[in-house]
Amino acid sequence: MSSGPAAALPRRASVPVERPVLVRVRKRLDAIFRLGAVIDDTPEELATSKSVMIQAMGNVRPGALILADSRLCENPTCFIEFVPRHPRQRFHSARCRELNRRGGK
Ligand SMILES: [Zn+2]
């Protein structure tokens, strides 16, 4: 792991943070899309879901309904938030699982 000022920051500091004005715009757009979905007889699950930006490795089509919650990888040197393939998955990759088993070395 690198040293210097960045190393002293909390783990989640490397996750991009949305600017407040963009958060407000996104929330309004979500509300507009939800209202449109209600008018268009869209299924309730889609109408009550929220739009988020994701990075997909699997075959995820635009607008797909993701049913699981994301979680932070439990490898202390990793900052990746991921949607687990199964409820007991603790690490985003086999490499992170192995690094954690060895104590991060
Ligand atoms: Zn990881």
C-alpha cells in the first residue's frame, strides 16, 4: 500500500462523490421517471426503484432491475463496492479473498 497524505484518508475516500447540484438533478430526474412509470402502467418494482450509475462486468442491460444490495469488499486494502452473486459472498474477487486470507500480503 502507498504512503503519503492519501494513505491517511478513510477507505471510502477513493469512491467518487457526486456534487450536490448533480445529486439534486438526479433526484428530480428519478422522480420524473417514477411519475412517468406510474402513468405508463410500469410494474411497481421499476416505478419504486432508483437510477444509479454502475460498472457492470456481467451482461447487464440498461435499465435492468438489480434486486440485491451492494456491499463493500471485506479486503481491507480494497475499496470496491459490488453486488454479490450470492448472499454470503464477502469479497469482490478470488484475489481479494486470497489476499485477505494471507493478511493483505
Ligand atoms: Zn475487493
